[in-house]
Amino acid sequence: MTGNHSAEGCFHCGLPLPEGETFSSTVDGEPRKFCCFGCQSVCEAIYAAGMEGFYERTPEGTLLAPPPEPPADLQLYDMEEVQAEFVHESGQEREINLLVEGIHCAACIWLIEQSLNRLPGVLSARVNLSAKRLLVRWDNSRIRLSEILERLSRIGYAAVPFDPETAEGTLKKQNRALLFRIVFAGFAMMNLLWISIALYSGADKGEFRSLFHWVGFLLATPTLFYSGWPFLRGAWTSLRTGHLGMDLPIALGATVTWAYSSWVTFTGAPNHEVYFDTVVNFIFVILVGRHLEAISKRHAVAATQRLLDLQPRVATLLDDEGERIVPIRRIRPGQKVLVKPGAKIPVDGIIVEGSGTVDEAMLSGESRPVEKHLGDPVSAGTVNGNGALVVEVTGTLRDTALGRIIQLVEEAQSSKAPIQCTADRIVPWFVVATLTLATATFFIWFHRDIELALMAATSVLIITCPCAFGLATPMAIAVASGQGARHGILIKNGAVLETLAAIDHFVFDKTGTLTRGEMELVELRNKSRLPDERLLALAAAAEQRSEHSIAQAIVEAGQKHLPQPNRHAIEAFEAHPGKGIRARIDDHRLLLGTLNWLRERDIPIDPELAARGEELEHEAVTVVHLALDGRHLALLGIADRLRDDAPALIERLRTAGMRLTLLSGDRRTTAEAVARQLGGMEVIAEVLPDQKDQVIRELQAGGHKVAMVGDGINDAPALIRADVGIAIGSGTDVSVESADIVLMGDELNKTHLASELSRRTIRTIRQNIGLSILYNVIMVPLAMAAMITPLVAAISMPISSLLVIGNAARIRTLFKGE
């Protein structure tokens, strides 16, 4: 078997082997070395699928990074064995994250998304410009992955499945290739500098004139066709496909200037100048600008990469062979892994052996380690403390809480806010406008001075760029969603940021949102002949079947007096949400619920208990009345403390001019008591769970933009109905489907931070759009007036993009001190 790489490099991708431990496997009867588990896994999958010809077709020394042309083996990616590594399946619907080479600006995004979305069977295609990644969903019964990759290649973009294990090597190779082009262009530019000095000093006369022209030609020609090749290839693809990208005006400006200078050199035309230095200079400057843009983008969205870095790549598997270090992708649910003290937990799972403490700060925000014992759940990315743990796997990679967080962030970064629609409509026409303006500029100056006309038109081609305009929205959303996730604010899509910025009315659920949701029995008023313990045990037995937090408080109180209240015989149990329950227990007819519920059941109300109930409700205590065998005999007072951060949050929102409403199923007196503790807010009480969405609808009908803040469980209809649904989630509860935003770490005060983040983001987007428009309004007329040289235009173009990226990065200052 003939491999495609030397012994010094990885057998699969060709990258240098890392120092220290390398990964090896027997392939086709021969030992092979790999740079990482990812390459080893892919190679083994290729051979297992009988596709070893893949390596025979790969030229010696070629790195398996995204190729400029589609390889003959694209069908490899249609195989189930290979797709299992990268593709998420849901029936025939499939989804993949692709790492795409050649994405530079908004025009690239538009071209890729438009080309793929027109393919029958492609459900959606969204580009994440900052990460150069493409999220594609398709119907596998109508189109194959290889067809999608082939279409990308035909429009000039090479793509491979994104894998954090191998992506770094691929990006390093791409950066190295760009740096080689920059260095070559820089070498040519420095050598042309002395020629330019000589020519501008008067040496363009006599015998040296021709020599300098030919030297300039020899330096500029390889620079154009090597360093400038990405622009030329992009321009040719644009012409071939009919989708005009921003590489076209750059390539056109460089090529026309080089062609004119070459004509002067070959013909020796007198009284005409050559501009080889201009060609080389602006290729060098634009390449440097793109390199700086890429660095700035990576720094701006570094929070997302930090999340990826939290995912361990390997785990210690425990099986019949003992302890083995294997890549995470090979771990399956039900297997057991060993987590040593101080190590990151590689999977989501249940502790089946051992105990200790786990640092869950990255998920819950809790700075103190959490005690973990047999049967407790643990999450991938958290750090084991002082004891060895054996964990039974329940989820790996994207099926973990951390994986879902990363997926949410990436989806948010690739989504589009409504404000971006304006940019998307403008970008396709930008190149046409650029070519039209450049042509008009040339003919305006042509009759006065052909060389001036050429330089002015070239300057227009270079300086008129939608890159800054196209970056205005996606960069701001990428920074905001990445930083939000890092600080426990998970935003599901970019449109939410724009909507949240327009919110003027916040509606809060009471129990579990403004309060801790930790109900406890604070009073038992018993007028029956039964002992308190006996009465409480009956109530607890009845509430065993209810999941409501008030019911659980009664159950816990009952268990303190009688460890096993469920020994009572329970019959005819009925639960009526928002009202109460009734059941038959030990031949007793028991009703528990509101006073109105007892009245509905024709139970005579005890005046003393009713009066005491009203007193407790004014103290923000929830009252549960108890009737036994048709008599109103007792009440139970259940209290829930306010969250420590609730008063400060309400005050900050009130100061910001927000209208605030407390929405609760409790009696009005109880809800109003809570509102008073919070400094006063509107109260809508005694609302059944299925009526909450109607309340939101009525508020919206009054002209308000409404945000609903709840726990994501009982408030699901209201969260969906609201303009923005905000769920208070625990460290692993990141898939609250009904919410648009999930606040991790059970921290309510992040509601205001999310609101501020949205306002800062939309303000930044508007600033960026303003900057890009101002840049074009000022610079294009100057270029058309021949007041800007191509070199100055080449310097100005990336600076405009860098300003937009830098302004977007300022969103991070919102989190200083958090």
C-alpha cells in the first residue's frame, strides 16, 4: 500500500507529529503514526469502508486540508460510517458543521447561502463569518452531502467537516499559506521600492528606463499570479457562476494595472509610465489587511473557542481490557469512564463509584465545589476535585449539556437579526455599483489623461467594498452571543437580541423566578381532633402525587413527622391546577386547596381559619386550606423567600423605564405582598397556568413589547407567547425549548444584563452600519476625483473592516467586573 505522507508527518493529514506522545494504529497490516485521534479515527473509518484508494489518489506530501477543487472521493462523505463522526441525524433530516476555506466578506456569505439554499433538498445554510463555518441542514432522501460539497467547490469554496480535534491543524495550514503569499509580496514590494525611487528621481530616461521596466515586470508578474491568486481565482469563479463577489473588483484593478504596465514594457511606449509597484503594493496591503481581519475576528469571538476548549478530547475507558485512553467520539452511552482527581469530566453521566467534589463554575456559575456522591449526575467540562470517580456515560460531545451550549451559541452566531436583511439586500448590488462607478470614473478622466483615468478607476475598484457593511451585524452578534454564553446568558438566535432591545414591559412569574422556589411549611392551624402529626401525614400522603412546589413542601414537612406517609391507602385522587386536589385516604375524604376551591365543593368555611388565612396572605404566605370529611378543619401556611438579587433587579429595570408586572396563580393578597417587598409593581394574580399566555396576549394587544421571565416549565405557553421568553435554568437545563434566552446558574440578575447586552449590541450594529456608510460616502467620491491612489485605497479598505471589528469587540466591556 502506498501512503501519501512521509514518516515524519501524520499518515492522514501530513501535519508534523507532535512532540512526545503520538497516536498509532495498524493500517492495512502496517504500523502508521497520526498527529491526533481525529486523524486516526478518520483513517480507520476510510479503510473500514474499503476506500483506501482515497490515499492513493492523494499526491505525495499533500496535506488533507480543504482542496481548491473537489476530490474524486467526495462520495466518501455519503457513507454512514464516515457521517457518524460529524453528522447529526433526525430521520432523513441531517445537519453538519463545515469548515470553509475562502470566506472573506459579506459577499462570500451571500454567495454561499444563496447557492446552497437553491439546491433541492437543502433546508437551510447559514454561514458563521467569524469562525468561517457553515451550518447546513438537508433532507438526505433528496440530496447527498457530496452534492453539497461539490456545489461549494464549484463556486470556489473548499469545505471539510468541522472537528475541533483537526480544525486547528487545518487553520494553521491556511494561515501558513497566506503568510507565504504575504512574505512573497513583501519581498517583491521592497525590491520594487528602489526601482520606484529611481524612476521618480528621473532615472526613467535613457538606457535604464527599459531595464527598470523589465525588472518591475519580473517582480510584479509572479506576485500577481501567486500572492494575488486567491483574488484571481475568486474573480474567475464569480464570472463563471454569475455571482459577483468582492474578489472581482480587486482582481480587475490589479490585472488591468498590470496589463497596462506590461503593454508599456513590451512596446517601449514613450511618455507612458508603468505601475508595477502599485500592483504589488496593494496586493501586499490587502493580504496583510485580511490577515489582520482574521486575527481580530478570532480575538473578538474568543469566548466561543473557550467553550470548545472546555470539551476534553479523550477519556479513560473502563472495560474488560482494563483502563484505556480512547477518543471521546468512541465512547458510547452505558460505558464507564474513570475520572481522576483534578481531571476534567469528559462526558455527561451518573456516578456509579466514588465520591468527591466537582467544580461546576463553567456551567452553573457556582464558585464553590459541589459535593457529589453515588447516583449524582455530572457534566462534561466540569472539573473533578479530590476523589476518583467512575461515571456511567449518558451523553458525549454534542449530546452533553456543554455540547448543547456550544450548539446554541454557534446557531446564534450564524443566525441573522432582522436588521441584517437590509445589508443582505444591498450586498448583491454592491459589486455591480462598484464596476459601474469605476467605469464612469475611467471615462470621466480618459480624455484628459489615460494613466490618471486608469489609476482613479483602479482606486474606485479597490476602495469601494461592502466588507465593513457586511461585517456590521454578524460580528456584533457573534461577540454578543459568545460573551453572553461565557457569562451564563444563552441566546438562541440573533433576532432575539434585536427584539429584546425593543422590550418595554417585563412580566415575571412569582414562584421559582422572583422567589427561590423552595417552599417550606411555616404554619399549621389545626381545629380538628387529630394530632398535628396525623393531620400533616394525611395531607402529605395526598400531595405525594402532585409535582407542584407547594405540594412538595407539604410532603417534605409530612416526612419529618412520619418518614413514610405514602403507606396510607390513597384512592380517587384528582388534581385541579390552580385550585387544589381531592382524594380518599384511609376512608377519609380529603380536600386541599384554595378557599374558593372549598366553596366550589360546598364545604362550609370556618370564619376563624378564613381570617387567619387572609392575614398570612398579606405577609406573602401562600395558604392551603384543608377539609376532612366535608368539614373545614385546618390551614397550612407555605412560604417562599425572595431571591437575594430580585429587589436589585426590579429596581434597575424600573430605573431603566421598564413597565413591570408580577404574574401569579396565588391569591391577590399574597402576590401583592410580594410586590410590596420588591418596591411595588403591577400585579395580575389568581391566573391559572393555561391562562398566562392569554394575559401576555392582552398586554401585547395594548401596544407593549413583552418579555416573560419564568422557570421554563410551568410557564411554557407564556414564554412562547411573549416577544422574548427568558427562562431561569440550572447548570444542565440548557434545552428549555419554550425560551428564547436561558439564564444559566439560576441567577435572576442576569435578566438586566441580557437586556443591556441586547441594547449594546443593536447600538453597536447601528454604529457599524453608520461607519461603513460614512466610509464609502467620503472615500468613493475622493477616489473618483483622482485624489486617492490605489495604494491609499488598498490601505483604507481593510482599515474600514478593522474599525467595524474593533467596535464590535467593545461589546465585551459590558461584562467587565461581572
